[in-house]
Amino acid sequence: MPYEFVSTPIEQMNVEAIVNPTNVFMQFTDGVSAQIAAFAGPAMQQDCTKLAPLHADEILITQGYRLPAKWVLHVPMPEWIEQGEEAVSLCYARILQDAITQRIASIALPLLCCGQAGFPKERSQQLAEQVVEAFLQKHPTLHVYIWNGETPSA
């Protein structure tokens, strides 16, 4: 199956699209979204600010700006504390379905909700594996790279 866990920082991945985990206001001030915005350049934040706010289940696609990736999927993170871990699983599934709908061949995504949101990283990884494996049964041509949030040591 075409998926793997990677340690290359997501903003440096040479894939067709990457996922930017964000909030509905798309303010990229910390965590993974800040890393992505720093590499993409200020135009990404400027463009996204004009398009905010997003609905909680909306995915906004922008160009990759100065990133190696052609596209960025900006995805508001679910309120897992209130909605449960199923919300995290559904978010993974929405991302993958959107990639197929947009005819994206390769996508890199981070483990979801693990940073400020406080979702357990190990559980997010398990959910990612379950959702991706099930999704790829029906869509085997999509290549999925899951960034575990750790970078290789120098």
C-alpha cells in the first residue's frame, strides 16, 4: 500500500500537496502551521486571512507558494475533547477524500490534533493508520506520507 511514516519535515516534503492543520481563523502563529507558513512566505498568510473564517468541516486549498508542494490543504482541526476521537478519524478521512476529489496523487499530512490540541500522539498515529489503510483499499493510487512530527537528528 502506498503510505509511509516519514521524518522529513512536512514543509520540506516534495509531494503534490501538504496538509496545514489550522484553526478556522487561519492564523498560523504556532506549531506545524507556523512552520509551514514560514517556509511558504508571507503571501500564504495574507491570502488565507482574506478567505477566513472557514467552517469547521471545510478544507481550503491554496497554492504552495515557496514550498516544494504545489498545493496546501488548510484544514481546521476538530474539537476532539468535545466531539471525541471519532472527530479526528473523520478529519483524516475528509482530507484523503478531498485529495482524491482534487485529483492529487501524493499528499503529506502531520499527525492531527497532537500539538496544542493535546490529543495523544500514539492514538493519532493509530487512527491515521486505520483510516489511511481503509481508504487506500478503495483508492490505491493515492500516495500518503504521514509526518510524525519528529525530524531526523543531525
